[in-house]
Amino acid sequence: MASSSHLKPGEKGKISVSVNNNGKSGNISKTIQIYTNNPKKPVTTISVAMRVKDRFHINKSEAKEIFNGECKSCHTDRGIGKKGLELFMADCIMCHERGKSAIPITEMQSKPKEYLIKSTADGVTNTSMPGWHLKNNGPLSDEEIESLVHIIKRN
Ligand code: HEC
Ligand code: HEC
């Protein structure tokens, strides 16, 4: 909606845009076309971008919550019985993909193996990275964690 239907040259106006984000998630955008009587540029396009969070991600959560309740159907159930790259693709890539919300594999590689094992097993304090080891009530055994670190180092 525009604040007025006609603007004089140089006059300012406001446009308010409402977006129906029902059923949408992730990054979405809406394009708005503005018609003017400027013969050189009769139509101007502006676009507004936003990130829509679904009901699972709307609230800030404790890292280890991803192992529980409804969260695990996406976050850990798909990794059950998998190892190495398959396990990484199931449980880790969602956050570590190209550094979406955490650093990508390519940046983890340079860290010592022991450090990678420890941070995967015990998590990283004050971040959304939980401790994945069974001893921290996570889903992964020593062997599974080692299989992940193996592919991180080799990639
Ligand atoms: C429908 C599948 C699905 C469910 C259910 C789900 N997640 Fe996620 N989650 C994802 C995906 C995919 C990503 C990575 C993409 C992104 O960042 O939007 C993600 C990313 C995250 C992140 C890291 C990104 C950020 O915003 O910090 C956190 C934390 C997280 N989820 C917590 C939870 C919690 C807590 C629950 C349960 C209340 C949950 N998720 C349920 C699919 C899901
Ligand atoms: C819900 C999002 C999320 C998931 C899922 C996740 N991580 Fe993380 N991870 C993070 C965040 C956030 C950090 C800390 C910030 C950073 O290093 O980018 C982190 C840090 C790490 C670190 C330490 C890196 C460093 O250089 O300090 C390692 C290693 C790691 N994650 C491995 C994994 C592995 C392996 C998995 C799969 C079992 C996994 N992560 C799943 C979000 C996640």
C-alpha cells in the first residue's frame, strides 16, 4: 500500500508491503513494481527479502534439544545406523553446509583430530553445537564420531 497515489517530483512517500508467508520457509522474497510517469523508466522494481522460520525454529533452543521430541525426526533419526560421510550428510550438513550457521568442513580440516573429536563429542559451549556422544545423552558412539572426524580430515 502506498501513502498517496500521486507524488510530485522530489516528494517522498511510503510503501508498506504485506507478505503472506503461510506454508513458506527459508529465504523468500517479494517483488514490488512501481509505475511512474517518467518516460525513461516507467516501471521500477524493488524487492524485499526475508527469512521465514518454521514453528520448530522460532524459539531459541538449547543445543541438545535437537536430540529430543519432534526435533530428532529431522536432526538425528536419519543418521541412525550410518557412519562417515552418510552420517555427516544426515546429521551435520544442515548446520555445517557452506558455513550456514556453523563453519564448513573445509575450515574444520585444519584443526587437530583430537580437537574435532572432542568438540563433536562434547559440543561447543554457548553455540547450537550439542555434545553428540552417548555419555552426553547424544546419539553417537566413539566409533561413529571417529568415522565423522575421519571424513572431515580427509575431504
Ligand atoms: C522438519 C525438519 C526439522 C525439524 C523437525 C527440526 N529441525 Fe532444526 N533444522 C532443520 C534444518 C533443515 C536446519 C538447517 C537449515 C536452517 O538453518 O534453516 C535446522 C537447523 C537448526 C538449528 C541451527 C540453525 C539455527 O537457527 O541456529 C537449530 C539450533 C535447530 N535446527 C534446532 C531445532 C530444534 C530445537 C528443533 C525441535 C524443537 C528442531 N530444530 C526441529 C530441520 C529441522
Ligand atoms: C544445530 C546445528 C549443528 C549441528 C546439527 C552440528 N553442528 Fe557442529 N557446530 C555448530 C556450531 C554453531 C558450532 C560452533 C561455531 C562454529 O565452529 O562454527 C559447531 C562446531 C563444531 C565443531 C568445532 C569446530 C571448530 O573449529 O571449533 C566441530 C568439529 C563440529 N561442530 C562437528 C560437527 C559434527 C561432526 C556434526 C554432526 C554429528 C555437527 N557438528 C552437527 C552447529 C551444529
